[in-house]
Amino acid sequence: MKPMRAHSFLAALVFFAGMALGCSSSTQVPRELQGTWKTMSQESAGVSIEFTPDRVIISSDFGVVENTVTRVTSRKEHLHNSRLYSVYYSDRLKETSLMDVLYTPEGGGTLRFKSEQDVVWKKSG
């Protein structure tokens, strides 16, 4: 195989492998995550997380922090028909952070942080 053909073949193979695994990437927050999320957990009382198409807004008793979404990747998970969303966002100082959340559509939808799966967040309003 010629070098250029091999490169094109490899690029196509990587693309289709990602699609087959249920992976996707975007610069916009998907519709199912958009809205304001709250939890009944005592540790996060008074905290809400709002996703708009291009922002992550975290509100608490300490104030409001608005961040710009730079990239969102997702992949299908096996547990509870869930999907893992990796939301990359930057603050006003252009520092990039990552928020990994598991979304489950049942019961109107729930969110769980990948690092704190015992705390359940539900859409409010």
C-alpha cells in the first residue's frame, strides 16, 4: 500500500472504530444535559449546575461561576443504560477544566459525577 493510501486508510479506520464504540465529540452541550440540575445531598445543598448549549454555570451560596464549554465527548456506558459525558470548559482566566458526568435517561433523567456516583442530580423546573 502506498504511504498516502495507508494514511487515509488508518484515518478512516480510527474514525469508524470511534463510531462503532458509540463515541462522539462536539463543542455544544447535548440537549439531555441542558437545564438546571440540583441534588438532595446534604454536601451539595444550595448548589445548582446549569448547562446551556455553550456554558456551564455553577451556583451556590458563595456566588455564581460561569464557564465556557470548549468540547464535549460522550460514550455509551454499560451501567443503567447510561452515557458518560466529558465536558471540557474554561473559566474567565482561560484555565481548562473537565467535568465527567454520567447521564441516565430513566425517570426524567439523572446525573452523577463519575467521581461521586452515589450523589444523584435531577433537573429542576
